[in-house]
Amino acid sequence: MTSMPEFATRRRRLMSQMGRGSAAVFVSAQETTRNGDVDHPFRQDSTFYYLTGFEEPNAVAVLRPGHDEPFVMFVRPHDPEQAIWVGPRAGIEGARATYGADLAFPIEELDERLGGLLSSATTLYFPFGEVEHSNVEPLISRIVARRRAAAQRGMAPLEAVRDPLPLVDAMRVVKSRAEVAALQAAIDATGAGLHAAMRATRPGMHEYEVQAILEAEYRLAGSPRDGFPTIAAAGEHSCTLHYTANRARIEDGDLLLLDTGAEVDYYGADVTRTFPANGRFTAAQRDVYQIVWEAQAAGIARVRPGVTFHSVHDATLKVLVQGLIDLRILRGSVQSNIERDAYRPYFMHGTSHWLGLDVHDAGIYRANGKSTALVPGMVLTVEPGLYLASDAPRVPKRLQGIGVRIEDDVLVTPSGRRNLSGRIPSTVEALEALVGSGD
Ligand code: GLY
Ligand code: MN
Ligand code: MN
């Protein structure tokens, strides 16, 4: 678990960048109804968690650098009736004692108190436009309007309203030791799940049965929930990038693509393995698989400090396009096919994204026309694929319906990289030895 001092350090770092005379307001995630009296499972907003560690809905955090009481929280107070139905809340006391708030108030007092707490700020940081903040945005707007009117009467004006997320996201994209440890735990749980799923897979099972094996292992390995809905895609479904129906029967001769990740302490793995359900690649499946495997190896080898985020994609793309030429799907040179985007029907997504609290994590990919340079502590996925859907152009019959993606989670280290999920089998030989080997 991330320690309370680490959350406090993050707030201090953020406040030192905001500067004196400013204040920031962050809002928790809200509960959402699923149906009837049932809510969707609640998960705290990632940025709110990153800065507070607080896991309840209906909360607001205020940061006031340079102030005697810089960290203020509004939370749901203790409620004996609610405690009977859904359990205890941290309450006002917990916000102070456990979460380190200098001041804490009931959330019901937000309207009457927030303006006063922000009254000496000349710069207000608030992330307008986030869906989950729609309950607090009107209040912020009213406070801004009141400050404008007050400035006419000689009070200190509010000079700027700014977005805090670029500052927080720049922090989130570089992981601390504790964050890497949480990610590694999530990845190790995911590895245990994939190992069990590979051993158990047989033709005739359904995609959701394999999903159940994965997710049972995650729970047993210490992961309370998944980072995103598991993709268990057999046969032609492997060509659908974010397939989540997971209802189909797995046929003899199908490839099974599993794109999945356990979550530990809010940090989520994101790993894909593709393997033959009956334990033997056909020659056609192996040809495609080997190209994607080599493309991924080239992408991972590219990761090191100083290289750009997009150069990882360039490295995988060259190998994939050469492979498409070797498979006689594309003609001409690698370069000309890349320039014409001719590979797009078969590889239509990027190679990488940042990974952390969100599966597609916070962080800039490109600024001022320049791709972000990698620095130690960043974690990115490397996930090339080839998707040869039967209705895609120029796919020979023997290759139709083959979709392959291989995805690993890679930490940038001072000397290069560490593939955090590299122990999860991905070679043809290792997969053939493992798939179906369970009792
Ligand atoms: N699992 C979603 C992705 O790979 O980006
Ligand atoms: Mn994935
Ligand atoms: Mn991914």
C-alpha cells in the first residue's frame, strides 16, 4: 500500500509548483447507479487517490500552499444508520487522523465554507470539464463570479483560474519506488492468472470460463479488482481490439487472445498473450505470431532514457510492415507502405501508452510537436499486433481470422529498461508447452 507519508509528499510537491497565493480544489469520484438500488462498484478518482489516499465518494480536497492549514478535506461525516447498511466512514476525525487533513468539515458544509477557504488565493486551480466534478463546478463558478464582484469593491482579485492536471499528470507519469512495487504486484498477479488460464484452456470452453480462471487467480494473488474489463477473444474475435462480450465457445484451431490486468493498490497491469486454444500453433498462426513477437522485441529493445515515446512505435512498425510484405499482404518497400499508411487495416492502434493508476495513464505523449522523451520511472506498454480479419483487404484465405497482440509493461530504468511482465511466457515454444498442460 502506498504510505500516508508518500501521499503527503505528493501534496507538498504539487503545492511547491503551484506557488504561494494559489489554491487547488480536487473532487472525488461519485457513486453511480447500476440499476434498482444497486450501484456500480465504486473506485476512487485516480488523481484524488494519488493526492489523498482517500477512498470514499462525496469528498473534496483543498490545497493552499503557504497557508498555516494547507490541506483541507470535506468528507461524509460518520452516520450510525449508514454504518449498519454499508459500513463505517472515515468521517471528520478520520480525515484528520488517518489522512492528515489540517482541517476537515462535513461535505454538507462545502457551499458555505469553500469561498472563504479560497478567499486569499489569487490563482485558483480547478480541473473544469471532468464529468465527475459536475456537482462542484457550479459552486466554483459562483465563487469566481463573487470574487469578480468583490474585486470591484477593492478586494484582492482572482487573477487566474488554471487547470491543475498538467502539474499532477507530470508527477504521475514518473513512478516512485512504491508505485513500481504496486505495479509489479499487479503484474505478478496477472502472470499467475495467465499461467493458470493457459494451463486450463481447452477447445470447447467458453471465453468467459477462461476469464473466470484469470480473475479468480488475481483475487487469490491479492488483487481486489481488475484494472479494466478483461478481453477474452477467441478465433475471429481476436481481430476486435476491445472485444469484451467474452461469450463465445472456443473452437479447436482457434487462437485465444487474453488482454487483461489485475489491480493492486490502484495500480493496474495491462498484459496481452495470444495462444492456440488446443496447444499447437498452425503454420499460418505461427507465421503471424512470430512477426508480432519480433516486432515487440524490437519495441522493447528501443526503450531507454532519452529516446522518444513514438520511436518505440516506429521500431515495432518497421518489423510489422516487413512481416506484412513477407506474408504477401502488402507490396513494395517498408518505407513506402509506412508513408502511405498501407498497414492500417492490419495494425490500427499505437504501440504504447503510459501505465499506472489508470490503464491508459495520465501523461503527455507529445508537446509542441515533439514526442515525449523517456525518463527513468516511466512505465509504458509495448503492444504491437496484427489483425487479419476475414473481411480485411488482401488477406489470403489461410491467414483469415488470425488476430495476435502481445503486450508487456516496461519500466524505463537509468540504464535502459526492465520488462516488468517479461516472465510471463510469450515464445511459441513456451506457450505450446504450457497451454492445456493442467489437469
Ligand atoms: N487493455 C487495453 C489496452 O491494451 O490498451
Ligand atoms: Mn491491454
Ligand atoms: Mn494496453
